[in-house]
Amino acid sequence: MKILIIDDDKVDRSSLKRDLKNTHLVSKIVEAETGHEGIDRFKEESFDCVLLDYYLPDKEGVEVLKELINIGGEFITIIAITGTASETMPERMIGAGASDYLIKDEIDTRILERVLRPVQKQIRLKEKFEKEISELTKKLEESNNIDYK
């Protein structure tokens, strides 16, 4: 599973990386310090999940979230993260399309495993669906090439 972390705090990113690695669910972690950098990284390669800080120095997390959804579609898993337990942040981020939200002080390997397991299941289902589509397409192409003489 490929993860993009968008967070301006280096210590928080390091802590997230450590906990993500401990889940043994993640194959690649890419970091971005600003909203703009995160959006650029997201445009360059595909990710299975984005951990998005609510407070960024250049853009509000909700704005970044909306841009990521516009680029990657509604099915991208974006988990909002914040250092403060704001009453409005979860509501705003979930309302804008985030899959879940986490409070930084509460994040550990166990919590990340809980939120990443559904992402892992979604990846497997997507791969299965793509394989089935490929097989059906191949059968359709073969049936269209039958000589009916």
C-alpha cells in the first residue's frame, strides 16, 4: 500500500512513518510539507491512502482535500489528521469527502491498522475487479473475432 503524508510538522511525519511501518501494511511512504507540494506529489503518482493534516501553512486542509478528490476521484481514501481536537474539523473534513479523521496524539500502530485494513480490502477488491474486467474484455474480443462462414 502506498501512502502520502501531507503534514508540515517534521516530528509528526516521522512519528506517522514509524507507526505506518510497524503496521506491515505499507510498501511506500511519500511525504509532503505543504498543501501545494502534496497536490503536486499526488498528481505525479497514485496513492492508496492520503494522511492529510488539517492545518497547513499554505492551504487549509479542506481545500487540499477537495483538490485531491477532484484529481483522484471520490474513491481515494483520505484520512484527516489534526493536532487539536476541534469540534468543527471532523465535520468539515468528513463533509468534504474525508474517509475518517484522527487526532495526532492518539495515533499509534493499532489505530493506523484499524483505518488501513479497509483500504487494503478495497485494494484487493479493485485488483479482483480489474482482473475480471480484463478477462471479460479478452473473451469479448475473442468472440468478436470468430469467423462465422
